[in-house]
Amino acid sequence: MLRVGVLAIQGDVREHINSLNSLNVAVQKVRSPEELKTVNALIIPGGESTTISMLAQRFGLLEPLRAFVKEGFAVYGSCAGMIMLADEILDGKADQETIGGLDITVRRNAFGRQVDSFETDIQIKDFQEPLRAVFIRAPWVERVGNNVEVLASFKTEKLEEHPVMVRQGSLLATAFHPELTKDNRVHEYFVQMAKSVSIVN
Ligand code: GLN
């Protein structure tokens, strides 16, 4: 059975739990290595990646999270969660650690201060209708590795295009926050993905 954990140390944990609750899966908050052992998929919420990183280290979760990713369990990160999954960060704090695993380079707070929060419709690969995407001091992706599939991109006013939703095997990340809208299609996509890749004991 699929049991989806939500990393519950900082950020919009409750919103992700609400999105999952309508999808008929077991949901569990994860705050410790012991709780991580009870789930076979995980969501890393939006929030502040420097804080999530610092607290994950303090709670002894960073290495267990890295192992969880390496073992091939499905993990989805939104916004700060995308940063936590990235192998490389630009504009991060000097000592900012990530979980890593996703072969991308993300730039933190990439959209700049003037437009630090906005909503826009984006087209996601294989989704029939566009999705209303909420961006809050969001990162964007500046480099994707060969095995990373870009599922959605955003075009800036300067007509530069940057990926904002990517997948690499069992790892999914969005620069935006589907947990802040009633549209559950990204969570649905993740649950399907987790069912197909997860090692379900
Ligand atoms: N700017 C935040 C960070 O660096 C991410 C913002 C968010 O998750 N809404 O972690």
C-alpha cells in the first residue's frame, strides 16, 4: 500500500496533506528518521530551503533522506522542496546542504524581488488543461542533466525559457505550489508516479 509522507519540519505541510487527503492514499507526517521508515513516498513542501536544510540536519534527517532518495522511493519537492532535491544551487547560502539526487541546477529566488509572488497558467506535458501555478520567491531551473525530463517551462519577459517542473525517474519537482490551489492534478500525477516506481512493501 502507498503511504505518502510529508516532511513536516517547516513550510506548507498542512496544504500538502490536504491535497493528498482527497486522493485516497495514506498520509503521514515525517519529522524523524523513524517516521521516514514508515512511508514509501515523500513530499518536501514549499517554505524556506535554508531552514528546512538546517532543521533536517539538526533532526538527524539529512542522511536518511539522502538514502531514501538513493533507494528509489518516489519523492516530490515543491519550491523549497525543489531546491532540497537539486544537486546544485545558485544563490544559496554558503553552507546550504541539499538532499540532492535530481541532476539539475536551480537558482534560488530567481524571479527577482519586484515580482516575488505571482500566478500564471502553465501548460504541463500530458495535462489536457493548463494549470494555475502559484510562484512565491520561486527558484527556476538553469541546467538539466541528460536524464531529466522537463514537464513544464516558464517564459520570462526577456523571453528566456526556464524549466519549472521536472522529473528524473522517481524524483519530481515543481518551482510552483500546487498545494496552494484546489487543482490536485500535480498531486494526482505524483501519486500515480509513486505507485509505478515505489518499492511498496
Ligand atoms: N525562496 C525560498 C527558498 O529559497 C523558496 C520559497 C518557497 O518555497 N515558496 O527556499
